[in-house]
Amino acid sequence: MVSKKQIESAAEIIKSGGLVAFPTETVYGLGADALNPNAVAKIFIEKERPSFDPLIIHISNIKDVERLTKEHDHRVDLLAKMFWPGPLTIVLPKSDIVPDIVTSGLPTVGIRMPNNKIALDLITTAGSPIAAPSANKFGRISPTTASHVKKQLTGVECVLDGGPCQVGIESTVISLNRDGFVILREGAITSDNLQEAIPQSKEEKTKSPLASPGLLQSHYSPEKPLFILETKDMSTAGLLEYHLSNKKLPKGNGAFISFSGKKIPSFSHTEYLSKNRDLKEAAINLFSILHKLEDNLNIDYIVAESVPLEGIGRAIMDKLNKAAHRYNNK
């Protein structure tokens, strides 16, 4: 476990304008003082992240919402009571104290309170909200362990090792409007969950692809070709050939990521998102499996079985589709 002394040391790095990688319940974050634009700039440099992709601010006290936003919306209180600390980010009109570099020049800012003691202690000890995207190179697989962070980032002064993340995929991101809410990025908290706090009168799509992190078509990609097998029945290898008939698979050894628990003999390696079709377990395992297969020198490409588009399955497929995009659109 991370000691109090380690938290204090990491907090001093944040205060002095440095970077700290730390665990949350979703993925590991790469953090800097959210109110220090020079410190935030280091995040973009280290991640090789384009400046048009906004960051999320992490807080440890609900009162911080008041100073980070322009106006009070009582629905934030309802959402915070039900989902914070937790994997929900709310995009709100930003106050003047939030540097433009955090929001990529947008008038709104994403805010969340992570459900992780190490993260909360770090934010509180640092005495400032922390801007933190995932602690990986831009567009690559998100990190769910400290070793995933160290594999990709070399310019981080401190990595707090809190063990594996308990949710495994990024937070749900929403904005609020007169009809209720709009989901900008799918995550562990679903539309049905949100409607328990805020009834939604109609579905709306976000008008700007840059209103939230993680909205680009290609994201979360391993450094090996990834393809998605969309079928409910994989009893024969022939079905694999049929469903991938329009895709040119690379030569060499393929790895199969199974959700149904089935195994296809033509693959040299199989990893299981879940052996009993548990979507929550699949979400926890997704990024860790992608990292494992990326690091396996005996694997040349990856084929992932699709999961049902229900509940957290929507978020899983969002990540898989974006991870496969760069290889399926050449």
C-alpha cells in the first residue's frame, strides 16, 4: 500500500508544478495542479496529447465544484449524492480560475470525485484540484496498473502504486441540459443508473466531438492490429473466416479475446474477458488483457469477441471499437 509519507511526497511534487501518476477506481491518472497552466502543459507534453483534447479535473471535496464552475445547478448535488465518489464526470460551465489549457479553450470543464482513497488523499494533501487524463501515451491502451504506466511514460517524477484498478475503464462523462443529461462518453455508470437521479425526457447526441475526452474515433489502441468478431455463435472456425472475410488479417499468430468463454482452435492464444459472460468482470479485465497481448512477443494480431450492448457493455464496445479503428479503416 501507499504510505502517508509517499502521499505527502507526491503532493509536494504537485504543489511544485510536477507530474504524479496515481490510481483511481477507473484507470491510473497522470496528474498536475489543475490551477497551474504551466504544470498542466507538462501533461500534454508527456502524453504527446493534442491540445484540442480537454482534461478532467479531479476533486476531493464537493465544495470545489462551486469555485470551479460559473453557476450552481441543483442537479449536480443529486448526482454527487448518488455517484460521488465514483466513475462519473460532469461537464459544467467553467469559472475563470480554470485555465483555458485544461479545457482546450472550451467554456466548460469536466469534474469528478474519484472513488479511491489514494487519489482522494493526494488531492486533499496537495491542496488543489488535480487535472488528470489517463496515464498513458495519447491514443494507446489505458493503464490499470502501475506497471502499465511505467511501460509508456518515462517523464513522470512519481508513480503511486495502488494495485489494479477496480472498475477498469474510464468514467462516464455527461453534460446537463434542459431535457436532463447527455452521455458524452460511455462508462460504468449507465443511462439507466443516471435516470434514477435525473429523469431524461429525450435522448440527445453531443454536437461537439471535443466536449469530452475520449471521443475521437481512434483511441485505446494496442501496438498490434486489433479486429472485432461480431457473432453470437462461434462453434466453428469457419464462422471466424466468414465474419472477418472483409478484413485482411496479418500473417502470423493470432490471439483471441473471448467473452462467451468459448475458444477457437485456430488461435494460438486465448484470453478471457469473462468465462461466464459477466460484463462487470469484462470491463475490469479489458485494458489489462490488451496490455498483456501487446507485450506478448509471440502474438502478431488480436481478435476480440464483441459483447452485448447492454449496461456497461456499451462502454466496453465503445473502447473496443475505438481500439480497433486504426486497423479496420486502412
